[in-house]
Amino acid sequence: MEIQVEEAVVKLILHGGNTRKEAYKAIDLAEKYQFDEADRHLQIAQEQFQEGHVWQTKLVSIRDSETVAHPSFLLIHGQDHLMTAQAELQLAKRVIKQYKHQQRLEERLTKLEKQLNQA
């Protein structure tokens, strides 16, 4: 399959940006304990990353000597953008997990406080 290097690089940047946007939206929602919505945005972020990874794989697998992706500032930027998005997505998942844990602890604390006040 023949691809244009410039198109693939733009797709890396696009999907990397979409991944980051959705991951941060998920964190914002988790901060409000809206976990169903947060999980939905995490799923979208994961899908966007996977789509970017498809384009990255296409770039890496170019065999045609006339189309080969020679290192350029834009290519390096695209690769960096996607890999940074991957790291941020993984971090977002961990942050959301902590918010879920925090909510459970707050619920337990509230329950214990109510029991103490009734005693």
C-alpha cells in the first residue's frame, strides 16, 4: 500500500492530539466522579491512539526507496507527538484509577462518620 509520508505524519499529529484531548477530558470528568463518562473518553482516547499507531506502522514499514520516510523535523515531531500522547494516556488511566479509589474511601469515611454520630 502506497502512502504519502506527509499524510502519515499529519495523521500522527492529529491522532496524537485527539488522544491527549480525550485523556484530559477523562481526567476532568473523573475529578468530578463522573466515571462512566470518564471511561467513555478513555476509550475514545485509546481508539485514537490505536489509529495513530496504524499510521506509525505504515510509516515504519515503507519499503519503496522513492517513498521512504527520511528523517525530518516534521516526521520527528509527529512521532514524538504520538508517543507523548501514549504516555499521557497511560498516566490518565492511573490518575482516574486513583480518583475511583478516593471516591470509595470518601464513601467509607462518610458512612463511618454517620455511624459515629448516631452512637
